[in-house]
Amino acid sequence: METVATASLPCALFPRRGKGSPAAGGLASTRRFPYNESKRKCGAGKIAAKFELKPPPYSLDALEPHISQETMSYHWGKHHRGYVEGLNNQIVGTELESMDLEDIISRTYNKGNILPPFNNAAQIWNHDFFWESMNPKGGGKPSGSLLELIERDFGTFEKFTQRFITAASTQFGSGWVWLAYKANRLDVENAVNPCPSEEDKKLVVVKSPNAVNPLIWDYSPLLTIDVWEHAYCLDFQSRRNDYISTFMEKLVSWEVVSNRLEMAKARAAEREREEERRKQEEEHGSTPGDNEATEMYLDSESDESEAE
């Protein structure tokens, strides 16, 4: 069954784009981020960077003639850099400073009532993922279990490709389009699940506006395309469809996507095992505290025996 979903998000998502640099497209927010003021560390000085600008896994001219070095220098060197610098400025001295990027994304998404650092944090993650989704010798067709799942869930690889291209070309304004592995429960703690009627353990194509990504729905992203205008305007002007087709035909690294799928399936299997263990513990009335008490009792008996 073919699946395309557009995230159903609160209206507050769109005006609140976070603080951030001009490259991040940030708009001033009238909402005060609760960590910024009251939990700032005392003393002025140079801000130490927690997150660094990660380079693409190839040289900036490696994707030519499909994506030019000029575009990569502008997209990665200006926009991606702006997100990193913006986030480091936003989190310094706050409790977010000790979190990894995924946790910052989850915390600041705030059930759709987005807090200022979200856009920079999510855009850093999105761009790292996007660069790694491409390869100078990419394109073609996947194989193995990835192709099997694509054919199972979309009918054929060609139908999936058309579905992905259509989703990317019809994403209104700025945003991203994703192929993701949906293996989570339907009840998502931090966001509205965009595919509540779909079965788990299947591939879905989803759109997301601005910086939003599938991590907030607890999906496992496998592939993405950036459809912000700065991703293609220098090489394709306003021809978004040509950019999307070139991406799919010439640049997608299906090897990377396949590896991501295997990791997603392993993660889902581990969750199932954890859930089964939890259920067994509940059925038998066993808790970690009970086990600890038993171990302490046995240790005490052993100590007395040694003393005798």
C-alpha cells in the first residue's frame, strides 16, 4: 500500500522558527525559552562550541555536475554552519548544553509548541543526514531486503520513486521529504503520529515542514531530500522537480539507506524484547527492587557462612 503523510502540526509551529542566524531563517520569538535566562552560567566570555560543523563525506565538488561546488559551499558552508553556530549560542549555560542532539530535538519540539533551539538543532541533524544520503556514484536501484520492503509497501520501486518525487514536489514552502521505517507504537508521547492508521514495521513516505523530522514521531528515517529553496536555487533556479529527479536518479546512496534500514529493524527488535521482558516482570510481580533485595539477602547468607 502506498503511503504519503503530511505532518498534522499545531498552527504555532509555523510562526515560531526560533532564534538562530539569518542563514537559519530565524524569526524573533516573543516566547521566552525557559532555560535561557534563569539557568545561564555566571560570567561573560567566549562561547565554547559544543556542536561542530561536520563536513559532508565527500569533497564539496564531488557531486558535480548534479550539485555544484558553489551550491555545496553556500548550502553547507553558510546555512549548515549558521545552524551550528546558532544552536551553540542558544544552549550555552542551559541544561540543554549537556544533552545530545537527538535529546535537544525531542525536548524543544515540546509537543508542537516549538521552543527556539529546535529549528537549529533539527536542521543540524537533518543536514548531516542529507549529506550522508548522497554519493557521487549514487542513484540506480536498491537491492536485498530494502528492495523487498519497498516492493511490499509501495508495489514496485518505480511506484515508490514516483510517490517520493510527488511528495517532494508538492511540499508547500520549505521542508523535507522522508522515507522512514515506522516501527513505533501508535501512541507517540511528544507529537501527533502522522500515520495513525498505518501498520507498524513498514516503510512510509512523509513530508515535514521547516526543520521537523521523523525523530519526533519516533520513526527511523532512512532517506531524505531537502526542499528548502537554498538547496537547489543556484543550480536549478525554480525547477524543483528537476532537482528532485536528479537526486533520485543520480545521487541517492542506496547502500547507506540499506544500512539504516537494518539498524532500524534491529532497534525495533530490541524494543520488542524489552517490552516482552517488561510484560513478564509485571505478570510475575517481579521488579528490579525485588531482585536487588534477593541478591542482598543471599550475599548476607554467604558472608555468615564464611565467618563460621
